[in-house]
Amino acid sequence: MYHCFWRCVLVIVSLLFCSFFLHDKIQNVEYKLLLKEKDKAWQILVQQISSESKNHLETFKEMQQRAPLLQHAKYRFLAGAPPQQKKLLTVGISSMQPPGGSHLLDTLRSVFEATSEPECRSIVVLVHLSDPDPEWLNQTAANISRLFAPHIEARELLVIHGLLGGSPVPGNLSDANHTSPCEALYSRQKVDYALLMNFASSLSDYFLLMEDHVHCSPKFVSAIYWALSAWEELPWVILEFSSLNMSGKVFRSSDLSRLTSFFFLFLKGTPAHLLLSNFSFLLGQTVPISLAPNLFHSLGYNFTSRNTCYQEEREEEENLGKPHNPPASFYTNMMSTGSTVPEYAYLMNGSYFQTQYLIPGHKYTVVFRQPHMVTHIKFLTGIGKLGLFYLQQGQVELGYEPILEDNACARYALLGPLVKGKFYQKVHYEEDFVEAVRCVRLLVTAPHDSAVWIRNISIWIKSGKG
Ligand SMILES: *[C@@H]1O[C@H](CO)[C@@H](O)[C@H](O)[C@H]1NC(C)=O
Ligand SMILES: *[C@@H]1O[C@H](CO)[C@@H](O)[C@H](O)[C@H]1NC(C)=O
Ligand SMILES: *[C@@H]1O[C@H](CO)[C@@H](O)[C@H](O)[C@H]1NC(C)=O
Ligand SMILES: *[C@@H]1O[C@H](CO)[C@@H](O)[C@H](O)[C@H]1NC(C)=O
Ligand SMILES: *[C@@H]1O[C@H](CO)[C@@H](O)[C@H](O)[C@H]1NC(C)=O
Ligand SMILES: *[C@@H]1O[C@H](CO)[C@@H](O)[C@H](O)[C@H]1NC(C)=O
Ligand SMILES: *[C@@H]1O[C@H](CO)[C@@H](O)[C@H](O)[C@H]1NC(C)=O
Ligand SMILES: *[C@@H]1O[C@H](CO)[C@@H](O)[C@H](O)[C@H]1NC(C)=O
Ligand SMILES: *[C@@H]1O[C@H](CO)[C@@H](O)[C@H](O)[C@H]1NC(C)=O
């Protein structure tokens, strides 16, 4: 009885909290079994509230009280000024003073070295220094001003220090009842991210989260720009451009206020990076969307000096080796031109499949002999940097059994769109979702009169399974 009562209370509380941010998203989300997913989402939220705080209603009330706290957050400009126009992307970094020394300056150097002048004009780099030590703030800001003066002057770099409603941490986190020192750190980290995101939400259309010990790949801004263009009409909450826990995640700025509320709702327990997947799940994105290759890598953190709350992040092995391309059959309703056959794109010997006069609904399907746990998929179309024979608009979908009479899978789920004629993504599986992939399909989504080359299809699978 007691349990059931709390369940009901919590579901109502969760609905109250979620309905205000779910309603506009959920409509355009096409994920299967939406209703069932929503049920699952409530359960997770419910479980979280019950596991994180004994006094659930209190938590919810606190959250309501804290939202205004964030509205009245005070920010001090330590260096630079906000840009005059809205930018495409805010690169947001939150940094505190670590005992072993900080990589913040190296990170900023890497950001600007990887960014061309035109790219710089479409971004603003926002650094939130969260440490309460005034001397460190002063020195760090002075160092940044000295080293990055041109970017500060061009309003491409802004250094701030934020306070929540006048106090360094909400309700004085240091005297909150944390069961472990890690909890205090997790809470503080969430407050820091909330302050950063709260300030960033009006600066740009999109927000890229980055930590203060990260190396960036050249032209990462362009890569993100093209991916955002391709994903514009599709449902997503977080696009991941790195295998790191926090760095390389891109959000819509319009989602940031919800995310900060979410951080405050689960201020205790659960580190921020785990909350992010719950957040995107609640908004309808059931699995991570990881674009490859990784654009951000860790510079290495002095974890020994920091604490035992975080472990060194193990970055994924990026050298996948040769694609596996398991035995498959090929089906397409695209017309073959130049005496090529569909499987040429799969053979990895430099051959390609050439086609023309494509319209939405044209598809190219790879049907594996047996289901596989696919880990990465790459589709290349066209040739060279000029976009010759590119397929401009298409998307890649994963198909599941059963196989129908026309030799295609019965069900498909969107994996992602081609980005500049190219597709390269990591494949994630929902937890407890053991269904392996049987089909991989390229679907044309816009008319395309000129010739298209489908050039190199690479599939990597988990060995030993499927
Ligand atoms: C890490 O921090 C500890 C303690 O501050 C220091 O002794 C050590 O030299 C640091 N290690 C590195 C690699 O910076
Ligand atoms: C910060 O530095 C400025 C000079 O750069 C100095 O006037 C000010 O007193 C310093 N503040 C603190 C808190 O150290
Ligand atoms: C600022 O730069 C000076 C000189 O390079 C260095 O000694 C100092 O440690 C730096 N301080 C911070 C907080 O980065
Ligand atoms: C927070 O609580 C601690 C311990 O009770 C106290 O020492 C500190 O002054 C408080 N800080 C603020 C800003 O109230
Ligand atoms: C901490 O917990 C104790 C016992 O559970 C309680 O009496 C006290 O009021 C709590 N303190 C705060 C600041 O929440
Ligand atoms: C939500 O978070 C909990 C732990 O915080 C985790 O166990 C669970 O898998 C998460 N759910 C999703 C869908 O991310
Ligand atoms: C990264 O995530 C893993 C798995 O959740 C965790 O064990 C590790 O401590 C995290 N590291 C950092 C630096 O957040
Ligand atoms: C196709 O792509 C794979 C993976 O990137 C690569 O190993 C292979 O050499 C490429 N093949 C051709 C013919 O370009
Ligand atoms: C690739 O292999 C296929 C089948 O063996 C063959 O027909 C084709 O000519 C080869 N292409 C090249 C460029 O060697």
C-alpha cells in the first residue's frame, strides 16, 4: 500500500515536471512504441527519485524553488564580453582549480588552433571558472586574456564566473547531507554545468559541451556544422562527437533550460554524465547518437591528484581495422548505370555502384545472411572533395527480422542521415535489447537527377556474436 501510494505521487510529480518539456518534442519523435517508452521513462524517473532522495516531494519542491535561483544567477565577466549577434555554436567549458594543475589553457589553445577564421566567426567559446578562490580566478582570467587577446577582442572568447542567487552553491551544498565526498563533487559539477548552460542558452542556436582537458580535431566546427545541417529535420536530443563522458556532446540551446532543471532535480547522487542519457531518453531519444570519427580526445587528467570519484576515461579504440562486411545479398530499386552492380560498393576493391535519377523512396539494402551485432557503419558516396557524384540527401536505417517476401526486413529504425554524401556512425543498442541487425538500408530522401556513386560500404561487427 505504502509503496503504491508513493508510486502514484511520484508519477504525478514526474508528469508535472516532464509534461512541460516533453510536449513539443514528443510529437515529432517517431520512435516505435512511444507509449511503452514513455512508461519506461516514468519508471526510471520514479526509480531515480526514490533512490536519490527519501523525501521525494521535498525534492520536487526544491526543484521548483531552485529554478528561480538560476533565473537570478549572477555572472561576473572576468574577460571579454558577449558577442553582439547570435552564433551557431557555443563551446562551453566549465573549469575548477584542480590540485594537480589545469589543462584549461592547453584546451583553449587546441580549440583555437583547430578553428579557422571563418569558423571562429560562427562560434563563441564560453569559459565558466567555477572555483571560489578569488586569486585563482584572477590569475586564470589574466592568463587567458594574455594568451588569447585577439579572440577576447573579437568577442569569440568570454570568461565568466557564475553564482546561484548570490550564494556560491544552492542551499550551501557543502553542508547538505552527502553520503560521500563524491556526492558533493557530483552536485557541484552539476551546479557548474547548470550555470554554464544557463548563461549559454541565449548566445547561440547550439551548445557544445567540453571539459577543460580536451584536444580538438582540426575543423571540428565545420564537421559539427555539416552534421547539424543533416540532422536539422530529424529528431535528436544529444549528438555525440566523442567517446568521452561529457566532452563533444551537442545540444540544442532551446533544450538547455530543461537540462539545467533536470540537473537540479537530481542534484544529489548520479554524476552528470549519467544523467545526460536519462535526459535524452525522457525526450524520446532512446539510444545515443555517436558520429564518427571522434572529434575530441582527452589530454589526460591528473586523476590521482583529484579524487577517487572519477576514473580515467577509457577512450574507445579508434582504429577499427579492416571492415568485416559479413556475407550479404543486395537489393535496390535504383537503376544501375555504367554496367555496375549493387554489390560492387561492398567488395572493397575500388569498385562502385553507379545510379541516376533518384527520387525519395529509392533504397539500397544490404541483407546479411544472418543477423549481426553491428558496431560501426560507414557509407561513402561520390568522390573527392568537390562533391562529385555525391548523394546529397539520404539516410541510413537498421533493419530487423523477419525477412519479408521481397527480401527486405520488416522493421527499420533510423540510424542517421548522410552528412555531405558520407555516413559514419557508431551503432548503439538499447539496454536489454538483444535483437541483432539483419539489414542495413540506404534510403534516398530528396530527388537527385545527376549520377550518384555508392562507393564504399563498410560494416564492422562484434566478433564472436551473431
Ligand atoms: C598529479 O598531482 C599530484 C598531486 O598534486 C602530483 O604530485 C603529480 O605530480 C601530478 N601528476 C602529473 C602527471 O601531473
Ligand atoms: C585581480 O587583479 C587585479 C589586477 O589585475 C587587481 O587589481 C585585483 O585586486 C585582483 N583581485 C584579486 C581578488 O586578487
Ligand atoms: C598563469 O601564468 C603564469 C605564468 O605562465 C603561471 O606561473 C601561473 O601558474 C598561471 N596561473 C594559472 C592559474 O593558470
Ligand atoms: C556552508 O556551510 C559550511 C558548513 O556548515 C559553512 O562553513 C560555510 O560558511 C557555508 N557557506 C555559505 C556560503 O553559507
Ligand atoms: C542532516 O541529516 C540529519 C539527520 O538525518 C538532520 O538532522 C539534519 O538536519 C540534516 N542537515 C541538513 C543540512 O540537511
Ligand atoms: C538512467 O539512469 C540510471 C542511473 O542513474 C541508469 O541506471 C539508467 O540506465 C538510465 N537510463 C537511461 C535510459 O539512460
Ligand atoms: C566516465 O564514465 C565511466 C562510466 O560511467 C565512469 O566510470 C568514469 O568515472 C567516468 N569518468 C569521468 C572522468 O567522468
Ligand atoms: C573503404 O573504406 C574502408 C574503411 O574506411 C577502408 O579500409 C577501405 O580501404 C576503403 N576501400 C576503398 C576501396 O576505398
Ligand atoms: C572488384 O571485384 C569484382 C568482383 O570480383 C570485379 O567484377 C571488379 O572488376 C573488381 N573491381 C576492381 C576495380 O578491381
